[in-house]
Amino acid sequence: MDEIDALRQMRTTLAQEESPDRLALRTNWRSAPARTPRSRTPRRLTLPLMGVVAAGAVAAGSMAVLSGHSDPRPPGRSVPLRTGGDGNVLLAAATSAEKATPNGAYWHTRRIDGTIYDVGTARADHYKVDSRQQYDSWVGRDGRESRNYADLPARPWTAQDKAKWQRAGSPMKVDVPSGDPGVVGTLFLDAKSPVGAPRPRPMKGGEVARFYGMTPAQIAKLPTEPKALEKTLLALRDRWHAYSSTAGKEPLGSLRGEERVRALSDVAGVLLADAPAPPKVRAAAFRMLAALPGVRAGGTATDPLGRTGTVISLPLETTVPLGIYTAPKQLGTYRRQWIIDPGTGTLLTMRDVVATPPHGSRRLPPGDDGKPRALRVQDMPDRFHRPGEVSSYEVYAVAEWTNS
């Protein structure tokens, strides 16, 4: 049994009077589907922090680097969720996506993952820092892939956060909660830290890239009619639950209601950004999403790269934004949103915004020393976040065919 399977079988409870079963029904923390790790390095899957190291690791020479630079425009501005919306913006995006011409030898994606950490000990004087990692992938026409990973210089999340950081003396070293009881993460800020050029690492042997188990050749043959595409995707087998009494794979079609919609949207996101899907398949993915119950389009937002798009809100408040590793330990709930550009038919960003801020506490299984543990609000990286504020995101800086 691997670490993830063991985590899925953890049984955690609240240290409050509310029973775990009632909590599970109210917050869906046992059953919310997480994004399946793909062929590249998964984001924050086996560690509580990426770009943040525990104090013990610092002594060993590990270091995370942050930049004091911040875009003056607040990235990822929150947008109130709307209860209406007819999906027309998704249909417009589908029409735009269908017009694309897939010229090039490689499908290149550059994805930047970010987690927003609260720095400080009180709500009144805390500031937020954006810790980022960059993943590049080049998938050839034969399905073989080369990858690159880099830690990017992180930065205060907004101009206001930068001002607070400066008023605090512009410290080059700050402590943040790691998401584990009693474990403190350390962030190092260095505005001059360089980011090296990508150094692609080809996959070994004849292995090809896979996206939710599908090879590029299989993706190229997916149906281009939305209902037929949905039917095909419902047959995909994976571990769709972040927390489940069984660790085995199951067909997506076994999910019901909002869980099914959330899982279908996750797969659609892969087809729209990560995978070398043909234009008509991308268009079908947009049209499929537009027809799913609970998907709402409304408002605009600016993503962390300063690009403005339309907000698409997905159903199901869940507790999985920081990855499968921390899914059973969250004390708040989060809602998944997309930011799309309907004019070009592109998915710009996926983000998780706080629906219910972290609160209360929960018992955890004993640690290696056998002593009881409990997760508390002060252990949470986003403990001072308010409803509607961004907790984490994935932004697609590049998603295009290229000959380079």
C-alpha cells in the first residue's frame, strides 16, 4: 500500500461535539474528488509544502526562494458567485476553440502552480505570500514527452501585501504554518534570485504521456459531440475520491450529482490545457461543460499573470485544494473556479477560492511517536483567508503547438 492509499483510508474526527459522519455529510470532505496526478510531477502531493521547507530541512541546506516583487494589480481578484448563467460564454469558447489550427511538432504547456500562505500571527497584521512552481511539458506527435520543473521566485500576493511586508521590515526569512500540527515552514525571500532556463528531461524508453490514463493517440480519437464525449469519459477508471473507504479505482460514471460534475470538469480541464487534444475535442469539452448541472458563468477576474477572463464556477464545495496529501486534514471548504478567454477558446486558470474559512479542530491519527495529534486552525496555511479569497491556483501560461 502506497502513501496515498494509506492517506485515503485514514479516519479522522472532529475534536468537537459534532460527529465525524455528520461533518462528512455537511462538508463532503470524505468524498470530494481530487484532480488525479498525471504523468508529470504532482503538485504538493506527498509534501505539505512545495517551495516551503520545515526548519529541520533548512539545517540540511534546503531553501525556498521568494521575491519581494509584486504586480500592482491584485492577482486573482475574487468575484461573487452568481446563481444564474446559461452557459453561452462556454459555447462561445467552444466556437473559438474549434477554429484553432494545430500546427507544430510538439504540444507545449507551461503550468504555474501557486499556494497562498498567510504570514503573521494575527488577522489584523498578516500578509499573504504566493509560493509558485513551474511545470513545462512537450508532448510529441508520437506521444512521448519531455518535462521540466522549476521553483519560481515567490512574491507577496498583492500590492497591499507587499506594503505590509515592507512595513514589517522586508524580512528575508519568515515562518508559516505547514498544514501539519507542530511543523513550521520557513520561507526565504530573495528578490534577486534567478530562475534558470528550462532543461527538458525526456521520458525514458518507449513510455508515452498519459492523461487520466488516456494516451495522446486515444485522445485524438475522442468523440467530438458533447454527449458522446461525456459517455466516453464516464467510463474512465481512476481514484476519484480524495477520501474513500476503498482505495481502488472506479469508473467516473459511478459518481452521482455534484461529484460527477466536478470530476467531469477536472477531466475537461486536462483536455483543454494539458493534453494535445484536437480542436474539435476541445470544443466538445466546452459544450459538455456548458450542459452540466450547477456550472455557472458570471463576472470577470484577473488571473495571476494579469490576464482578464470570464469566471466559470463549478458546483460542490470541497476540502481538497491543497492536494490529496492534505485533503483529509482541511478545516475549511473551497470552491473550484475556472477563468477562461471565450474569444480564443482557452482555459487560463483554475483556482480554489475559500467558501468557509478554516475553523474548529480535528483529531488526526497518532504520529510516529504514538502520541495523539489534532489539527487546529493555527496550523492552516490560509487560516486568515476570508470567503472569496484565492487559496491556490493553476495558471496555464502556455498551451500551444510549437516546433521548438
